[in-house]
Amino acid sequence: MSQPASESTQPTPTLSLREAVAIIVGIVIGAGIFKAPSLVAQFTGSTGWMLAAWVAGGVISLIGALCYAELAAAWPHAGGDYHFLHRAYGRRVAFLFAWARFAVITTGSIALLAFVFGDYMSAVLPLGEHGPAVWGALAIALLTGLNARGIHASAGAQSWLTLAEVLGLVLVVVAGLWLWGSADHRMPLPDAAAGDAAGPGMPALGMLGLAMVFVLLTYGGWNEAAYLSAELRGSRRSMLHALVISLGLITVLYLLVNLAYLYGLGLQGMANSEAVAADLLRVAFGRTGETLLALSVGVAALTSINATMIVGARTNFAVGRDWPQLHWLGRWEGERGVPAVALYAQSAFALALVVFGTGLRSGFQTMVDYTAPVFWSFFLLCALALIVLRRKEPAAERPFRVPLYPLLPLVFAAVCAYMLWSSIVYVKAGALAGLGVLALGGVLLAWLEAAGRRQAVPAPAGD
């Protein structure tokens, strides 16, 4: 018997481990791996430190994943981070987090990825002056329709998109291996041979911090798996398995891709490149390589948009369950396994950002400026939430416990604090924009609380 849309219907375990891994990998591997390596090479200044930064990113992400696995195993919920923050700090902090996701982190990521998709598809099939925006809007509309059909439709598409995305990265690795044995493959890029050695000593802490901002941005998104914890089949430790498998695959892929860039272009060639993957494939395969890259980046953007839609709508759903004034967001389509209203609201806002950004967008790095301080602020709170909840709810059943507690959670929290400091020092104006968005969320929060108090006051009795 089908379950109609209801504010009392709850998510049910429907996702397999394979589907969860495909969603996590699809969220994490996005356009960043086609852009960030050149910046990391520039900031680190040596082959050894560049590769060490990518290994460190995988290790740090794994430590964070262990923390999230304990939280998700103890309190599986469609609200993910929102639910953990609610239990640890209360509904106000949780609401501000949900607002930040809706106004900046999730919808901004969808809009940015839509523009990335549009830029590369326009290189293959131009649609006029506003072609990138048209392509991006079409991608959002079509993927919204796919997600509205239900979790099985979106998760099934995610599996195929992730496979195509990984094959695109394999193409980059093949290009690097193809060029490795060529004596003159670096000639098209001046200065590519310079700086190929291990390079000087350790880079300045500020430069290393900037490198890690972009490394961890490229690894970012694995925490979104927490939003699937109530829908993952198997034991409550299944989320641990999904996170460890996903991050292991991603770390290996990222190292292989960076080695391909290094072999194909050299360290200095990577640092000087504005589009490192495009330069590598152009050197290896000419114009055909550039077209293949455009399609690969387009697929990567679609994969990340789809996965972000799946998990992002679940935050809005959780907010609708907690705030009576937003109850319309808390409707769950039981048969399809999707919070349809929350999904439509998210996509509508993302489309509005695409329209707004058509004449104002300034690219990849500006979006990092805008989102990074807000993201790392709440990531730090989530890292500390594990320690808070160990003290606040010591009797709660925990099917998985982080090893070496409290050392690993404190290490992860320290990394989050350092990344927050690095992003604020670096972005400055972007950080102020993020604070402005949070301030608007504070105003909305005050209005919701005032409205709630008015509703709680009983009406005067009649004469």
C-alpha cells in the first residue's frame, strides 16, 4: 500500500551500500579536482609537499568520517548535521545551520555547479550569449524532476553518473601515463620542466594553509552522507562502511590524477596552468582531448548536482519538522521516499541564484571565498558535537565508537579551527558576506520564535 505525502511519514531504509557509496563519491568528486591541483601546486611549491597535502586531505577526511560515523550510528536521521547540532546545542544553532545551507552552502553549490556544467557544455554545443545559464537551468530542472520521481530513480541515476565521472578521471590518469614516456611531451608548456624536483623546504604556514583550504574543499562533501543515515539498509554501522570505502576510493583517485598532472605537465606547468586538466588532455590528445574533458567535467558537475539535491533537501525537511511555521517543508512522500516540497524549494532558490548570477558570477575562487568561512564554522561545531553528546547523553546506544577518543575528535576539531582561520584570513570580504547571510538567518529565527510565542498564547475567552 502506498504512503501519501504526510507530515508524519518518516524516511525508511531503502538505500543499498553501493548506492550510498555512489552518492558520497558523486558529491565529493566534482569540478574541484579539475581546478584545485594547480592552486595546490602553486601554494606548496614542491612535489613532495604537494602530494603530502593530498594524502593529508584523505587522512583528515577519514578522521572526520569516523566522528560522523559514530554520530550517524547513534542517531540516524534524515537531518544529518542539522540533527546532531540540534541535540548538542539546541534548536537555534541548528536553525542557523539549516539557513546557512539553504541560503549559501547547498543552493550556492548547486548554482555554481550548474554554471560549471553550462560553461563546458557551451564549449561542445553553444546556445548563445547566455548559453551557460541556459544549460545550467536545464540541468537543475531535469535533475529536480528526476529526484521528484523518488529515491530509487535518483540513486540509480547517481550510480551511472558516478561511474561515468570516475571514467573521466581515469581518462586524465591515462593521459598522464601516455605522456610519461614521451621525451618532449612538455614542450607546449613553457617552464613546465622547472621545479619538477622535490623543491625547497616546507612552505610557509600561510601558504600551506591556503593549499589545504583547496585540498579539503576538493575532498569536501563526505559529511553529507549523514543525511542518508535513516535510509541506509543494514546495521547502524553501515554508514561507517560507506564512508571508509568512499574516502578510500577518492583518495586513491586524487593521488593518481595529481600524479598524472605532474608527469604530464611538471610541477611548474601545473602551477602556471589556468585549466590543468584541459592543458594535460590538449597536450596528450589535441582538440579531441579538450572535447573529452568538456564532457567529463559536465558529467562531474551533473553528478555533484544530483547528489547535492538528494542530501540538501533533507535538511529543509528536518527544519519543517521542527518549526511549526515551516511545516510545509516537512512533508515526506512515503511511496517515493523523497521530501518533495523541500526539494522544490531548494531547486527554486538555486534557479534564482542562476538567474541572479548570470551577469555577476566571478567564478570558482569567489564561491570558495563566499562559502568557506560559513562551512568551516559549522563543521567545527559538528566536530565538537561528538564530545558534547558523549557528556550530554552518555547512556545513548553507540553501535560504533571513534577509536582513540578524545584524541581523534580533538585533532579533527583543531583542523576545522585552522581551516576556519585560514579561510577568514584569505577571503576577508567573502567572510563578511557569509556573516551577513547568517545575520539574516538570525532575523528570521527571531521572527519564527516571536510567531511561535504568539501562537502559544491562548485566545481570550468569550463573554
